[in-house]
Amino acid sequence: MNLKRWAQAAVLGALLGIALAAQAQLRTIPPDAKRGAIRQVVDMVVEINGQRMQLAPGAQVRDPDNRIVLPAAIPPGALVKYKLDNLGMVSRVWILSPQEAAQPDAQR
């Protein structure tokens, strides 16, 4: 009986460790990322808050689960945070979850 309890405790501990590791891998959006509503126009062109912008070569668009998605998979009007590169092209886009969208932007 003791061996069975020890095995159960070991399995529970392992599962808890995995859960904590997964929790630690939550995405972090830079505090200086700008907020906007986005839609894909064509190919590597998006519109953010009504302004057409070019996606940078190698740009990453991440969904609320932090998976990389193609620009064509961006839901029209999705709330996002985004970063521009040195040339003014959109280099990173994070599609916001409802919880992230409800959080206020960092004060600058």
C-alpha cells in the first residue's frame, strides 16, 4: 500500500511540475507594443487602425495561443499589439485574447 501511495504522489508531482513549466511559458508582449485593430489586405500588406502597412520580411503573427499564423488567417478587425522595425514595417503582431484586450496599455 505504501508503494502505491508513493507512486501516486510521484505521478501527481510530475504532473504538477509539467503544469508549472507550461504556466511559465506564457507569452510576454513588450510594454511598448502599440495597440490596434488589424485586417489583412493582400499578401504582406495589412491595415492597422485604417492605415495600410507593409509586413516586414520574416514578420511573425501570433494568435492568442501564441502560435504563429499566416497573415491570411488574421481575423478581420482583430485587436492586436504590434511592433515596427527600423524601416517602419510591421515586424511582430500579437492577436490579443479577450483577457489581454481588457488590460490597459502601459503608461509611457
